[in-house]
Amino acid sequence: MALSIDPGQLGLHFGSGAVIGGVVGFAAKKVAKLIALLIGIELALFAFLESRGILLVKWDRLTAGLVSAGRDAASSTPPSWMMSILSTLSISAGFTGGFLLGFRKG
């Protein structure tokens, strides 16, 4: 049983994955920056309103929820659909490279 690999098709998969990954990485970084900015403004507003006596913020409860959510996300196993996506190496390798390049340039 001979394994026939078409270099043209492999290059097409790798290239298209890299382009799509670059676009997604660029957009993801822009969205992440916007979300970080909005959260920072919201926390600064909470601190300002608390200093003026208008609002009472329970900071320990706020951070405890974030820490437990991060712990839950780190301990979960990847879903089966993610494993099947990663098994297509030519597309995922191109996508990963393009995503990192787009994220870095974004």
C-alpha cells in the first residue's frame, strides 16, 4: 500500500491555513486589546466610585471568581473535535504559524 502525497495539495493546505491563521491572529489580538481596555476602564471606574463612597466593591470576591475560573479552564481536557482538528497537520501547522505572525503584527 503506497502512500501518495501530492506536494501541491499539501502546499495549498499549508498556505491557506497560514493565511486564515494570520487573519484570525491579527483580529484576536485587536479584540483582546479592546476587551482588556474595557475591563481596565471598568475597574478604574469601580475604584473611583468606591473612593467617593458611591459604590462598595468586594474585591476579594471579585478576584476569587476569576481565580477559580482560571483554575477550571486549566484543568479541563480538550474536546474531541479539537483533537480531530489538530490531526490535520498541514492545515493546522500553517494556521498556527499564520496565527502567531498575525497576532504578533496586530
